[in-house]
Amino acid sequence: MGRKRKKTKKGRNRSGVNAGKIKSDILAFLNAHLDRAYSPKQIARKLGYRDKVSNNAIPRLVHELESDNKILKVRNGSFKSKKEPKEVTGIVDHVSQRYAYITETGMDTDVWVKTEHLQFAMDGDQVQVMIYGKRHGPRPEGKVTKILSRNRTELVGRVELAPNYAFVIPDNRRIHEDIFVPPENLKKAKHNDKVIVKILDWPTRDRSAKGKVTKVLGAAGENEAEIHSIMAEFGLPFEFPPKVLKASESIESSISKEELKKRRDFRDVLTFTIDPEDAKDFDDALSYQELDNGNIELGVHIADVTHYLEEDSVLDKEAISRATSVYLVDRTIPMLPERLSNDLCSLNPNQDKLTFSAVFEIDDKANIISEWYGRAIIHSDRRFTYEEAQKRIETQGGDLADELVKLNQLAKDLRKQRFDKGAINFETVEVKFDLDSHGKPLGVVPKVRKDAHKLVEEFMLLANKKVAEFIYKQKQGKQKNTFVYRVHDYPDPEKLQAFSVFAMRFGHDFQMASGSISSSLNKLMDDIEGKPEQNVLESLAIRAMSKASYTTESKGHFGLAFEHYTHFTSPIRRYPDVMVHRLLDHYLQRGKSPDREPYEEKCVHSSEREKRAADAERASIKYKQVEFMQNAEDKDYEGIVSGVTEWGIFVEMTETKCEGMIRLADLTGDYYEFDEQNLRVVGLKNKRIISLGDPLTVRVKKTDIDRRTIDLELVDEE
């Protein structure tokens, strides 16, 4: 009689091995490591089974999977997944020494890459990435397989000198490689000088990047050296090329009789400008005339830059290259040479000036009765500073007080019309620095926007909107006329949802229902005005919004609640406005619609340059904040958590509006983990939670001018 077969548990063979589960684990492991092959012994070690029986079975089960055509055997006898790895291209965002994100991949999420798998790609480089099966939190993990293009070949940094060599430590916090510089390549740079270094050899596993100093900017910490470092870091021009300056100086300044005949004459109409006290160029003016029917004729007169800026000329090519003026804390980097921006085009008082104008007949309810667009000539009777105009509005006394009070009321009516249609009232708190003669910050002063500022803004918005509508309504056949629009898309629903959660933490209700987003945002902005959480919530709300940009397709402007919108009012400092003037004049002369593609390319370029300018402006503000806090009083500061990352907590100090970081490694008494989904850190033992928006008391621990960082320490630690 035969022996009775011993029963086994479901899924296990006679040896007690759960073959199905182990095969599944082998497949999962190989699918999560698509970049390489493993021997059976390596697979066993990686899977980490503790029992000897399972480990002994793995080689046999690996071969069975290969026999079943589930995995592949390679030449050296190792095995790998049959899944083809997905490859995408993207941009390196090297946020930490340990890892980077690959952005702009065309996928719904970024790709997480360990620094050791970057193949020495640097921040901003375009790379090809192979995506593994495994994930790092919500993001897929990957490995750079190819560097497609380098973002930069020059870096800005500080020299550290040794007897026989030197290193340049990059200012950019996202460049984690120092640059080796041999003595013959130093260009007489001294220890601690700020320099521009050109990379000659990219880093490898065996050596650091090698470079050559091309420009010495000055001693680290000095205002000129630091501002020049920021300009160099963002690729901003230090000066105009000689040929561009020569071209600007050769422009004829007189206005011919023939030119006057082509223009509508406003020289006898009351006209004035309202600008900051320190303004050097005036690119917009307002004219005011009461009509017999009781309505007001309002003229929005804009500097006629295109009269002097010949298309495709040396000056024009330089202007499109720059695309925008850049406003750093202590200087302006202009789009146009001074001869144009401060002289020929600037609408200086008591001078005849050429303009491109939008003229509106407006009734006492701010309804637009008629409109006119065209080239004109004006003579500004008065230059107001914002403070002077505001005084007349408030006291209703002084020269032109009646006119300013009337215009202010019309502006308020136009503003109400915008908000009734869903415009968002973002009144962000901006700061400026009180600087001494050497550029050192003596204080931080909030910028206050009053009625005079809003008056000018409202009429500029009106002109921009109406010009866009005027062109959009015109057609040539079935085709819309080629034009340059300023567009602003609807906000990302997920970001809005996250914002809603944080607003609720402060006791503010934010409705997400369709059609109520604008009104809910406006109510929230009113509720938080003047409160400690104002800056943080405004900043978060702006982050939830889409970014405005230039394009030839009119997609509307969500933030302003305009169906069609453009930029017409600042051609001295924005190249898209120059394109708008040229196209508007072309259509007024009954010209045919030009090819769209060249304009779209310039729109994309202008949007990129605008972002660069904003980043540089923020960097200069951050530098001054760090410099200010370096010399600030040694005391405790009340602040609000403005950002949370896996390496630290950002806190904005309420008194100075400066932001610093508490490093998680510096939090004593517990180990804190980052909860990315809820933007908070949680103590493992004490379960203390520190979230975005929480109030904290901090003290300045360390400042680093080179990296523009402020390290804080927590004072009220529990």
C-alpha cells in the first residue's frame, strides 16, 4: 500500500515554499528596477527572505519565470524585467544635495532622481530620464540616461583660494558642485571675491568641474559685487552694446510738420502724468475734457515708442532680446537705452510728445459711450507724484483737484464693474528698502497703494481691455487678426482645494463651487486684510493661480475677469506692448493680418524673459532681506510658517516681512518627519505638528549673503 501524500497549505509545494508569492515578489522587484539585471543570488539577497527554504528555492523559481517567458535572461546569466522602461525628457530642478526633481516632463507629476543618478547634470539642464517601476512618495523614481543640453556654461560664485589652486563656490543654491580653478585661470581674483566662472570641463566620477574666471565682480558682501552677481546669475545685461547706444543717439528728435499732419492733436487738452516720486520715464499720461453733453472725454496716452524704434533695426533686436525692463532693489536694467526711455519717448511735462492713444467718451456711471484709437501728439501740463495726486483726492484742494476727484470716482465705478463680473482683488503686501548711499538697507518699508495708484491702474486696464476687444472683433474672412494677448487661465482645482484647507485653519471659509471662486477669493482677501496671516494666504492664493503669459490666442484673463486683454500701456519697458502698437497701427491702416507664428515665438520669448526678470527681482529683494537681518537687532521675532519642506520650515517674520528657515535637523527633542500631502512636519515621539500658517517665535541663527539664506531657530519649542 502506497504512502499517503502529506497535505500542504494552499499555494505551497511539498517543501513548504509559497512559490506563487515568491514569483510575484521576484517580478515586482525586477519591475521596480528596470535599469539593471540581477543574478538569482542577488535577487534572493534583495528580497530578504529570512527562512533558508525560501532562499534556496529562489534560483529555481527565477529559471521557471524565464522558462515561462515572464522575465529575460541576459548574457552574463543575470535576469531582468521584460518591461520596457519609460523614458521622458525634462528639466533638472536640483532642490537638495541628495536628490532632484525632473520637471516639464509632459507627465502629470515630476520624476524623483537621486543625485548619484543625475550623471552630473546640473540644475536647469535638459535631460533624458529612464523611469523605474518604483516610486518615491507620490512621484515615480528615475535615472538620467543622457544630458541633452546644458542650461548654462557660466556660473557666479565666491572664490576660495588655496596655495596651488582655487574653487569657486556657486551662489545658486541649486548648484551643488564646486568649480575647480587652476591658478593660471583665476584672472587675479582674490580670496572671497565674487566672480563669473566659465566651465571648461564638466564633472565626472573622477574629478570636479574645471573652470576659468572670466570676470571679477568685486569682494563678496559689497553691494555692487552682490547685485552684479545677481545680474550675472540670471544672464541680465550689464550695459548696452556700443552699436545700440550709437543708434539711439543718432535718432532725430524734432517732430516734422508732415508727422504732425498724421496725428490727432491733444496739445490744447488738459493732460498730466501720475508716477512714483523717483520715476525717470513717463510712458503714460491722462487727458481730461468735459463735453457739452456732460460726459467726460478721457485720453489714455502712451509713449509712441514704435515711431522711434524701427522694426528689425539694431535697437529693435536689442529690445526684443531683453523683452522687458528689470527692476532690482537699487537699479533698473532698462529694455531701451536712456536716450529713448528717459528722453525721446518719455512724456515729460511741458514738452510736445508723440503718443499712441486710446480715447474714450465716458458718462457719469463709467459707461463707455465711444472710443477712438490712433497716433496723437500731446503736451503734458503737469507731472504729479502719487503722493501729490492722493493729497488732492483726499483734501479736494489744490490744482486740478476737481478733475482728479472726478476721475477717481470714475475709476472706482470701473473697478466695481470689474469685481461685479468676477475680477479678483489681490492687494499683495509689497515692501521696499530704505537704502543708504552705499546701498545698505536701513529699514523695510511696506508699499501702500492708495486711490491715486488705483486710479492710474484702472484707466490702464480699461485701455488694455478695449484695445484687445477692438482687434478681436475684427476679421479678415473667417480668420481672426493676428494679435498679442495677455492671458490668464483658470486656477488648478487641486491647488485651490489645498488652499481651501489651509484657509479653513485660520477660520476662513473658502467656497470651491463653480462660479463662486472669484467672489470667495475676494471675500477672503477682505477678511484677512491687516491680519498676521494676510501675507501667507495671499501668497498661497497666488501660487494656486495659473501664471499669466503672452500669446496670439485670446483665452481671456481669469484674474481680471476680462474676455479679451492685452498689454498696450507700457512700451518703454515691455516688448509685447511694442508689438501691440505695431499691429494696432497696421490694422488701423487696413493692413492684412500677418503670419501668426513669428509673433507667437516672440510671445513665448517675452513670457520667458518676464519670468527671468521676476526671479532676478526676487533674488535682489532676498539679498537685501538677508543683509538687513544680518545687522538687525538680536531679538525674538513673531512669524508665520510660510512653507514646509522635507529639510526645513520656512517662517516669514511679521515685523520685517523677511523669510528664513528652521532646519529640521536643528529641531531638538524629537525627530520630525515631513508630511508632504498636508504640508506639515510631525514629531515622531511627541506628535507635535507644525503646519503651514502656524504662528511661531524665532530667532536669527545665521545669515549667508552668498546663498541669500537666513537660518532661524525655534524659540517656543515645546
